Amino acid sequence: MPRAGEVAARLPAPAGSGIRAAAAALDVASRLIAGRPLAKLAPPERDWVCTTVASHGGRPLINALKMPMLLAAGAEWFNIAAVSGTASADDGTCDTHPPRHDPPLDCTAAAGWPSAATADAVVIGSGAGGAMAARTLARSGARVVIIEAGRRYTVGEFRERPPLDRFLELYGRPRQQGGSGQDGNAGLTVALGRPPIVLMSGRGVGGSTLVNFGTCSRPPARVVSRWQQPFGINMDGFGELLDEVEQTLQVATAPLGIPGTNGLIARAGAREPGWRTAPLRRDAPDYGGCCQRNVGCPRGATNGVQLNALPQACEAGARIVTNAWVQRVLTERAPRGRRAAGVRALRPDGSALEILSPLVVVAAGALQTPLLLRRSGLGGHPGLGHGLAVHPALSVAGRFDRPVPSWSGVLQSTGVEELQDQGILIGATASPPGMSSFLPLGVGRALRRELDGADQLAFLGAMIADAPSGSVHGRRGPVVCYRLAERDAVKLRTAIVAMGKVLLAAGAREVLSGLPGRPAARSTADLAALVAAAPASALHLAACHPTGSARMGTDPQRCPVGTDGRLRGTHGVWVADASVLPTCPEVNPQLTIMAMALAVASRCCSSRPMRGVAT
């Protein structure tokens, strides 16, 4: 794969370094086993070396090297389809659908922004929380500046570039880095633990809503009750805030006609045991399905906040500064504690700009907000960075005797509701070839055969409501530690067996659990036995929903943020992103984050009169 090296080079520093270290270790192993470096071996010899390494405890090393290879394979697949003319709406390119026009946004790159400016309010981050906070403040009459570390992407860009290029741009390191240290904001992080978990978040105007799967679910009543007690958050009227968010995103139930192959299989398989299924509620109900939203939708058919809340904020007077990495929140002495004075940000070339403001809303996300507060001298609370939940996810594949291209339809279309009360969400999920979180079995030619047979694999995915088992450390780039709780490992095992049951009932010949070294299962009983014997460290997990690293609540020892959204001990600094959610919301969190940001921003507006300072 000629592009695998580029993938490794563009991945964030920890992941890229890990891949390069794994490649070096494999090369050493090749010299010991075969007497020559891996690149000098013939294909059968390379297969033999890789298989030998994997069978003698080196499977994690081999799996680390699969990621860039699989991403590169996915890119090659799309390139071949485009050149051959075989690409169609059903195989994921969406060429038959007209793209959506980008709405106007008042965006200025940091290079063109003055080094000194003033505002009524500065919002750090343009994702789900930041967009709603900025819109609320701007509509109240405040002069608002939004600062975003990434840049603006257009539908035209997504349409013209293959998925791998978009993936590297959205989740990897920028091609040219200056002295700002913005690699710490790369969208791919690995949580250290057993097992390690790949964490993905968006980087650009719109934040993670730019690349999420589009599923929009309300938090269950039990979650809302839990936040009321013991955390003491007033959740009265939260339903009306969720209504407003749904209206903003145009959320509706996905029509039955666009589930894609995986959705149809999920419905058919759940029918046999009598399990409940339903179309998922999405922010793109009429979306025909190009299955690429997680790498930027080439039609612009899904409603990330860059298409609604942010344009509405700009219409009310807000301005967006892009490619600006916020180094610190500026504060000054106050009668009791500190008081917000603005922000200092760095341009890509390392030069600084300052925006003075009496009000700062931090909405940098659950992985970045603790780091920013520490850099600002505001990270002294013992609870900051702790209490992290990530909503761990995994996938299972079913092998069919007929083509079931998983990349047709939408990324998430149909939900299996049977286990929701146990904190387990199961849904039909899909992604372009080579870009799934599922890790195919085998190495060398065996892996190639798996990829060649990808059109006979259907996937189901599961997320589990996890205990707050993680923590975020560091000041510039996040160092995430996560220890999977035993009860959560039990949930994940239950999810694997349940997904396998659905796939087998739908006609799958066998189920691939994704467990390394485990053979495929041809019955639910065999799958249950395989899963029971596997250690938790063997689970291949990913996550896109980190929450809780700056929890909101009444307890001044556990919760760095008060129930109104104010950072404790500092006047004029508020937090309005996923980090304030006290526990895992048990569903895709976008609606919850946006509604919570609405609540925080509304209290922010009523807390003090605006000065009306011109920018």
C-alpha cells in the first residue's frame, strides 16, 4: 500500500509513533526469524514471519500495523471505483445526488485577525456546545467571538476528495504545523489502559457534529433523574430545551426506505427472537445514504451545527476565528478569586492574538477543556479531568453467502432496543471499506482475502453506558487513562453475543467476533463460549462520546463546575460542553450536550448585563 506510510505520518503523534515503533519491532523480528528485513522478503515469507510473530504474543503489534494498511486499502477501493466508473450512490460515493450549498458563516482565519480585540463574550470551540452557547449569547445582544482550533470545511471539498484524505485532515495532524502546538488538538487519541480505546473527535468548524453519525437520541428519564439526584442539577424544562435543539437540527425518524443492507439485516435478525427494533432518529431523515458522514459528508445532507446553529449565531452578529489554538484563558484578580479577562490564542505560525472579554465560555470538549483550564492556571480543582466516561463501542461482523455491501445506506439506521434498559445500545452500523472499527482477522494474504470478501460482511455495532472510569491528564495534548470496569466488560460480552444472535438469525453463515485469535462462530452457543473465554484486554474498542471530565453538580469536592455552569472559584468563566455531563448519557450525546449548553448560556445571559463593547 503506497499510502500506508502517509497514514502513519499524518496520524497524531502518539498513534503515529506507536505505529512506527511497531513497524521497527516487526522488522527486528523479521531479521531474527528470517535473517532479513521484512521488505526484502517474498510475500510467502512475509506471511510466515507475521504469522509467527502473531502466534508468539505479537498480535497487538500486528494489529497496530493493520490500521494504516486498512485505511489505505479503503482509499484505494474508492480510487479504483472512481476511475473504473463503477461508483454509484449505493456504493458510497453519492455522485448521483446534488450537493447542498454551504450557508454563509462569518469566518476569519487567525492569520487575518488582529492581534488585539475586544468582545462581550468569547466562546472557545464551535462544536455542539459552543455553537448553541454562541447563538444564545449573540441573540441576547452580546458581541460574540467564537474561537476554533480547526478550519472551516465546505461540502465541495468533501465531495472532491477521497475518504482517506478527509480522514487524515479531520483526525490527523495538519500537513504544516507551526509553533502553536495544535497537534494536541488532533481528532484521534488513544486512551491508555487494558484494553486501549481509540477516541475520535472532530476538528474543524462544527466540531464533532461535522463528522458524527447523525443519530440524535434524547437521554432516558433515568439519566435525567440521576442528574437531579445526587448531582443536584435542576433539570426542570430540559424537555423544552431538547425540543428546541431537535427543531434546530431538524431531527426526525429515518424513513423506512433508506436503512441500507445492514439495517434490513438487523430488522430480519431481531424478528426471530422477538426483539424490538425501530428506525433511529436522525438529523438527516431524508438522507439517501453515502455512508461517509464520519469522514465528512460529500452531499452536506446531514445537519451538523456548521449548517444551522453557527450560521444562526453569525446572523445574530457572532464572528468565528479559525485556526486559532487557545493557549490560555486570561484572568485578573477579583475580590473573591479570579475574574475572566479574555483569551490568548496562537496562530499556526506561533504568533499570538488576544481578545479581551469579561465573559468566557469554554466548550473545547471533554478531552481538551481540562487541559485548557490547567494551562490557564484554573485547573486546581481535584475533580478536574476525572470522572471521564467514553461510551465504549465495538462491532461484530456476520459473513453471508451473498453480497451484503455494508457501505450502502446510512451509517446508523436501525436500533435494536431490547437491551437498552441494561445500558446496551445495538444498531446497524456501517462505513466505507477499510474504515470500520472492526478489525479483520489474519495477516498477509489471509487479510487480503478478508478485504476482498468485504462485500459479504454485514456489521452490527454496540455501545455500552460505562462507569466514569477514565481521567484526562496533561496541559497541551491529552493523556487519557481508562480502566474498563468489570461490569462494563460484562455488558460488552453480552452485546457481542446479542449481535451475533441477530446476525445468525438473519442468515449469516458465521459470526466474526473481532476477538484476536478467536475462530469464527457458527452458533450463538459457540460465540458465547468464545466470548466468555476472552479476557477484557482482548476487546477491540473505540469511542466517540467522551463526557464528564469537568462534571457539573452541587458537590464542591467532586464537581469543578456548579449547577449553573460556572467554573468554581472564577467569575465570568463558564463551561458548556460534554465535559459537564455528570455521567454517561447512555445515548448518542449530541442533543443532550446542545440542550445543556442552551441552559448554561441562558443563565450566563441573565447573570450580568452585557457591556456592549465593540469588537
